[in-house]
Amino acid sequence: MDSDDEVQSLASSGDIGMMEDEDSSVDFGADGKLGAMFQSQDKLMKPQKKAFEVDFKSYSPEDIQAQQDKQIDDVASLLVQPRESTAILLRYGRWNKERVIEQYMDHQETIMEKAGLGQDLQRDPPRIETIDGFACDICCEDESGLQSFAMRCGHRYCIECYRHYLVQKIRDEGEAARIKCPGDGCNKIVDSKSLELLVPSDLKDRYHELLMRTYVDDKENLKWCPAPECIYAIECAVKKRDLHRVVPTVTCDRKHSFCFGCTLADHQPCPCKLVKLWLKKCEDDSETANWINANTKECPKCQSTIEKNGGCNHMTCRKCRNEFCWMCMGVWSEHGTSWYNCNRYEEKSGTDARDAQAKSRQSLERYLHYYNRYANHEQSAKLDKNIFEKTEKKMQLLQNQSGLSWIEVQFLENASHALQMCRQTLKWTYAFAYYLKRNNQTEIFEDNQKDLEMAVENLSEMFEKPTEQLSELKVDMMDKTSYCNQRRIVLLDDTAKNLKDGEWSLLDTFV
């Protein structure tokens, strides 16, 4: 890594970790001694949270619905409002109970109007009615016995038009929390009771599902698991402002792991900001980087990449219109009579240009060093996953050949899982290292990286052995699996501690 670049601290001071437990007082009586002994044993038995771990909870849809209902009931009781109106208020306030209650107490009419409730214009609750002489303003139907519906705002339409409007909003537009009255310019919100009078049962289910999604989306400490078809949500207290010093990896009840900060797949130990930069750089640079390195040069003035598509050495940059010599990279106007055939040895303009180009090439080579290792572990993880998918068959074969029980061959699945986890970690260590300023901490980081990499390759090689050899390798494979997991924890824990303490610094060119 470049040691001469100026640096900026990657993390600020402070800690997100758990506070240390206070010392327990000790009673020297007989009962007190026994109690103190059990307290001490409990503290010893309780596993200590690692620096790279964060607190989180996984919730099912039923859990989320229960949370939502409890908040509605609590606020409805306090404000003495119907549940439907309270739900609309809370959705307007993005489920910030304290703020909603405060605004309601201080400016009741204002918040009711802004939330889409207003003051009741009719005492009776909304219902489907048949009114003599009614004509629908949407379809202009006025036949006798036409059923109609209006909310408390008084805008009345036939139930077919109202139903069609609600179906379009829910099914086609995915709207639920803020469906307004179809009346022109009316901002009154359709409540759940009114909606359930009009829409079919399948759409009611979709409506409540959308309301639940809105509830999670509106709360900063809740996020849906991004895995396909997963129905779980995660609660985590890590704030957006802390993402530069913590990588909040969480796992739902279906064992899907992801970053709570950006919802991408687990990318420890690399912070979200650097992951975003890295993925963009890979998308922009990697496919053509090798070709560019071999077939192009950079404009000496603006460093734009230029391809030579003819034999002439007189180049004109399309971006900045700078004219220069392809051979020596010097200013073309300084070439005098040596048109199209540069024979000069050294001049300052050419030297400076070549220095700039050399620096650019060095930067590209540095990027390729980290990218190739990142991509290698990504590809190896895919290959290991293919092997993992064959693990069950391998385990069955091993049972048949060795007489081992199903429990006794679980070491293969454990080894496969360890390989997946460790390669995912190694992949992101290279993305992280690309942005780091070299210091004493990076030396330790690279040593930990090397140890984990060697352990992973040893386990991977053993995992690919023929099935008939695996029973003999069981103990060795279990030891290597355990060692891989330990080295991964050491690497992540050390990196996370330095991240929280502000020990990592970014190269100035990447800030």
C-alpha cells in the first residue's frame, strides 16, 4: 500500500460495545457465600460478546402484528380515539409514539388535518347505503337502488367505482397506509374499517400485509430480511451515524445473515461505506482493467484513458483537447520538425507525463492485486457451495461405507459451513485492505488474513478428498474446521476493535 499518501481517520472515537458489568457486592454470611458463588459461576458461563457482534432480535409477521396492535391500543387509550383513527395518526408520524402524542396534545386540530383525519363531518360511521336520486360522479350511473359509499368527508360514489379505486391502489400501486378519498383534492385517508366493507377477502390480506411492511419500513430499528421469500424482520439498535465504526451483521430465524446497515449479504469486516465504493469500482473497472492496462495510455493533462487506433503519434484528447505525443507523452507543440516520428530522449514535459502515467498504472496494478484475490474467494465460495450441495449425498455414502451414524458424519456439514463463512470473510478483507493506510495495525491484519487463508485452503483441500477417505480424516477435519472458525473470529474481533477505536485510516485518495 502507498505509505506517502495523507490519511483521514476511518473511525471516530467512542465505543458501541456493551458496558462492563458492575462488581457484585459479596455477603460473607453462609447464604451470601452460596449466592455469590452462583453469581460468579453465571458470569463465567455467560459467553462474552465479541467486538464484531451486535445485539438484534428476529421477528415473525405475527410478532410484528402484535407490536403494531399494542402501539395502536396504547395510544388509542391515551388519546381516547378509535383504533382506526389512531392507526392513521401513528402511520402519519412514522410510528413515533412520543412525537404523535406531543403534537396531538399541543395542536390536535392541526395534526388531525395533516394526518388525513380532519374533524368528523358526520356522526354516523361510514356504511354502504342506497340513497334515492343519487348519481355517481365517476361513472354517472343513477339507476334506482344503486348502492353507494362515503367516508366522513362526505364524498359519495357507487360501490363499484369505490371498489375499483381501492383495488387499483392496493393491487396495482402497492399502497395501503395512505390511500386517500377518491374525491378531487380530498386528503382524507381511507381507514381499515371502511376498506373492509368494500374489497374482497384476498385483497384484505394484501392490504394488511402492505400495512405491516409500511410499519417495518417506517421504523429505523427494524428491517426486513432481504433473502428471497423470507418473511422475518430484524430489530437492531445500530444507528446510521455509527456505520463507519461498526459492521452490524444480523441473522433471521431462517439463518439468513445480512448487514443491517445496507441490507447486503454479510460483508464483515468491511464497513458499508467502503463496500459501496468497492462494488462501484468493481462494476466500473474490473471487466476492462486488464485490456486497458495493455492497450491504452492516460492523457497527460486530464488522465482520461485513450486508445491508439492508428499509426500516427499525434494524439488529441477528446475530453480536454490536449495535444501530445503517444511515444514520449510530451506536449506536441514542443516537437518542432519531428512530426509523426518522435526521436527525442528526455524533456521535462514528457518525463512528467510518463511519471503521471506510471503512477496511474501503479494504481491499477494495486487495484488488480486486491480485486483478483477478492474475486478468487468469491469464485471459490461458489465452488465450495456446489460441494456443499453434494454434502448430504456424501454423508449418506460415508454412512453406508463406514458404518457411521448420521450424527457422526455431521462433521462434513460443519466443515462446509465453515468454508462458506470463512471465504465470505476473506473476500471482504481484500476489499477492506484496498482502502487502508498501512500502519502497525495493517501488519497484524494481514498476518491474521494470511493465517485464515492458509487454514481455509487446507480444509478445502481435505473436503474434496474421495468419500472413502473421509472417515479416516474425521478427527483431522474436525480440528481444521475448529481452527478455521477460531482464526475467523480472531480476525473479525481484532478488526472490529480497531474500527470502534478509530485505529484504521483511509488512504487520502479514497476519502
